[in-house]
Amino acid sequence: MDKYKILGRIANIYADGGNILEYLRDIEGHDHNSIEDIMISYDFQAGSYNSAYKKTPDKFNSPHEAMAEIMNGCLPENGYTLCEAGVGEGTSFFPLIPYLRKKPAIACGFDISWSRILEAMRFGNEFTGLEGMSRQLVVGDMFEAPFADNSFDIVYTSHAMEPNGGKEAQMLAELYRITSKYLFLFEPIYELASEEVQKRMIHHGYVRGLKRQAEALGYSVVRYEILRCFVSDLNPTGVLVIEKGGTTEWQGLCDPLSKKRMTEYDDCYFCKDSMLSYPKIGGIPCLSRQNAVLTTKFETQKV
């Protein structure tokens, strides 16, 4: 189904308080959420998470403080690089950093939804105390992240893997690829949840078996528990920490397909190796497979 042809109908469903992911699963007869479904759903929701945070910031900041407590014991002593995969509207990214014992030298976030990155940029402008920290937010896919291997000392998620049930191993492999030292997954954990929560997770197509699949991939799981506090009792946050122990090699933004370096231009990024260009929309780099444009003659264009 070409879902872009029914965006008007989807907009009406969202305006009426309907669940977009559930609707899209039902019309195709699936029990899982596709990447396209997730992108559409979250793009329509963009702004709602920031609004919820601003109404009750303390409710959200308590889990951020608990997340930071776990991360602080693993932060490198010197300047380090940090990335949130599935950064959404920045409601974890920006409030979390002040709780970290040391501010990262470079902080990046990416999300499949352009509108959510836009909201995150707006949200970030409201925070102070982040001076001296290089930060960048881009459109990107957790299955094809726009970074080279071992780009970040620390990679983490906050309920971003959540709706991708059935694709746990692929996500774990990709997030492990771009981290060098630790991967922190703050996600709902089916195996540690109550029966009521488990039923809800199955209904919504949430991830399951993260620890089992991480260990099957040969990864070292060093922590596995429920976070001491979370926003919703119906969706408790779990903690799964994977130690990698490698060396960080920060190379900046890369072509998500070839993983090769790109050159930035006013309106796009171009990768000479893959001959692909990726546009900027509203200044936001759009670095997912869906945004790639084959531009074999890019370097011969007249300016």
C-alpha cells in the first residue's frame, strides 16, 4: 500500500484521537510496525512529547536523573562523544545532559522523523548550560545510522527501540556498530514486566528478548534491570547495558548506506564514494535511505 496517498485519512484519525500505528497494522493485517509506519506515526505526533514535558517536567526529569546515575559510572574521564538513537523531540537528550557528571564534547541525536527533529531543535533552544558542547541533530534510521563504526564512546536509547518488535537483532547490531565503549538501552523489557504490561507490549508490537538476542550476538551484557523510576506504570523503563570496550574514531556524519564520509554543501551532503546526495530541509540533514538521491554528476554541476 502507498501510505503517502492516504495521509489525509491518517491525519483525520490522529485528529480524532486514534492510534496511527494500530490503524496501519490493521489495514495491512500485520502484527508488527514497519519503519514507514513508525515514521508516519511519530511525524504526526511531533510536538506532543515536548508539550507533555513542559506541563510536568519533574515527572520526566526523575527518570533522567536515574538514567544518568547508571551512565555516570561508565563515562570516560576525558572529553567523550555521545549519541541518542531515536532522539525524538529531545525530551531525553537535553534534560539528561545536565545530570551527567561531565558534559560530552560532541553530542549527536538522530530520528526517522523530520518533524520530530525540528521540534527537538526548538526544544533545545530553551536549555542553558550546554555551551561549549558541539551538538547535531539529524534525520536518520536506527537500522542504517549515518555514522562510521565506533563513532561514539556512548550510545543510548530511551524508548526508541520500543515499537520495532521483531527487528531486535538488526537494531542491536547497528547500535553496537556505532558505539565504541557502552550501549545503554533504556527500553521496556518484556521479560521483567508484569503480565498486564506484557499484554500491552504484545498488542502494540513492542520489542522483546533484548538481553537474549544481545547475548546471542556475542555482546557483553553488564546490567539488566528495571529503572528505579519511570514515567508510566503501563510502560516501565528497563535498563540493558552492553559493554564493548573499543576505541572511538569520530569521523562526523557519514553516508548511511556506504558508511563513507560526506562533504557538506549549502543544500545537501554529498558522498563521493557512493555518488549519493542527501538534502537538507530547513537546515536539517535528511540522512536516511529514503532521502538518498543518485547524483553521479554532482561534481560537474555548474554553480
